[in-house]
Amino acid sequence: MSDTTTTKKIVLTGGGTAGHVTPNIALLPRLNELGYEVSYIGSYDGIEKRLITDFDIPYYGIATGKFRRYLDIKNLTDPFRVIKGYSEARKHLKKIRPDVVFSKGGFVSVPVVRAAASLKIPCIIHESDMTPGLANKICIPCAEKICCNFPETVSMLPAEKAVLTGSPIREELAKGDKLAALDMCGFTANKPVILVIGGSLGAASVNTAVREALPTLLQDFQVVHICGKEKIDNMLLHTEGYIQFEYVKAELKDLFALADVVISRAGANSICELLALKKPNLLVPLSAKSSRGDQILNAKSFESQGFSLVIDDDDLSPTLLAEKVTELYFNRQSFVDAMSKSNQHGSIHTITKLIEECVNK
């Protein structure tokens, strides 16, 4: 479906959450090096549109609807939005004429992948979690290859399509400045640092446990707490050795460089960043009551591979948190060694190689 010129064209798609967009962003420098003309298809006004606008890439919006496993009045109207999105995606793809589509998932990707398949445009999709989500399940029959993050996932996918790649991680995350982070936080250089990442919306149970554990933690550690929008605790603003941020963007790479250990939820992209940076980590996955349970499976996989310690959200307490993070710190080298042996590094190279193979076919 290529133009008569030699320019290679790729459409990226994925959205709904930042985790369905940031891996696409991580691929951009390498795709530019390889000479690709990149376009993005996402929802009219989702988070993907806001994140992609910084990169001077043509953006095409489509209607999108969610496929739900539960009763909701929107189940009556969303199928029509998906059909409209499919029609719009076909129109955009006919205009762009890409050689390949790369999908990071989310419900916006379904009409794009299905439309590409109807136009005989090859698609590569990426599944972040251990078990494929519903959107990707719908796309799997149309995919040339399915990239995944966990060894366990390979056995759940068609053997001829599954490739263990890991998740594309922004290369700048590995280029942090520890001294800049020390200065930003007002910390001393002779005391280890815990970085707590609660996600852009924060993690209420983690935030509470960390704050209640501070009297114990601050005896041996300094704590950087990314606690989420409007989650700052004003009572703790002037606590020595403890600093809070609602959200960090460019400075995140510096905070990673500063951190000796990390406490985090177990979203797939977050833990793949920890793996890529070889940061010893304590994971507190979202409970099955609050999600489809994918974070629990992600965390168990990382625990079994020796990459992480895990506390179930239901078991989380200030005392257990302090005990586990201390255990993590004193055994940190064993976690670094296990992560260093992982074959889930180099995902950008692996994925772009698959893209090239698709185009060269």
C-alpha cells in the first residue's frame, strides 16, 4: 500500500491511558532514524492527542467506543461509535497509505487495526499485560506479529505470531542527573533514597502507608513521593528528608538516577521502565476489586523472575512496607543481577526490526 516514492510510512495507534501512548513515543527517535514518515490515529480528544502534540506528527481523530464485559447503557450506543470509527480509520488510512500499522492497544486501536486489515495493510500489535486485554483479543486475528512483555504471555498467543520484546522505554529515562535531583529535592548525598511512584492519579493506599511509615523510613532513608494530582499532604511539607510532587515530567529521569529503590504500582509500562533501568523495586499491585487483576499477574511474574518484591494491596500496612523496603535495599544487588540477565531489554531495536521485516515483505 506504499506510495511510488521510497518514503516508508507508518501509522501508530493506541490510547485511552498514557500507558497506551508512551511506548509509541519511545519508538519515534528510532523510526525517524530509519526514515519513516509517522502519522498517529487516536480518539478525537483522548490523552493520546495531548501527548502526541509535542512531537509534530500528523494526528487523525476517530470516534471510539468501549467494549464492556458489564451492563452499561453505553453498550447500546458504543457499537455505533466503533462502526463510525472504523469508517473514519479506513478513510484516513486510504489517505495516508502507510506500509505498516503499529498498535499499542486500547479501544481506539480496534477500528484502526480492523480497517488496516481490510485494506491489506500489515499490523503489528503490542500487549503490555500478562493476559491480553479485550481490545487486543479482537485485533489478534488481524496481526502479523504480537509483541509482549512477559514470558508467560507467549504461550497464550498464536505461536507463529508471538514475540517476547519487552516494552519500548524512552531512552532519555536512562540519562538522568543524580546531582540535579539531589539539588531539586534538597537531599544529602550520604543517605539512600526511596522513590515512590503512585501514578498520575496517585495510589491512595500506597500514599497512606508511605506517610504512616515515614517515622521508621526516615531513620535510614530519604523519600521522594510522587503522590498524584491534588494528593499533597500539607502537614508533611516541611518534613526533613521527605519531598512530595503531584506529578513530574522532564525531571523523572533525574529522580530515577537518584533512587536506590522504588515503590510502585504494577502497571506494565511502569514496571518495564524499572526493569530497563535495573531499579530494585517493591510492587503494590492494584487489587482485583479495583481492576481486572492484570497488575497482580504482572507483579507475580516480576517476582518469580527475581526482579521485584511484592506486597498485596489488601495486606499493605506501614509496618510491612517498612520491613519490605529495608529487605529490598539490603538485597538490592541480587535484584539488579536478575534484571541484568533479562532478555526483555533492547525492545526498541526488536520491535523496529519486526516493523522493517513487515515493510520489506
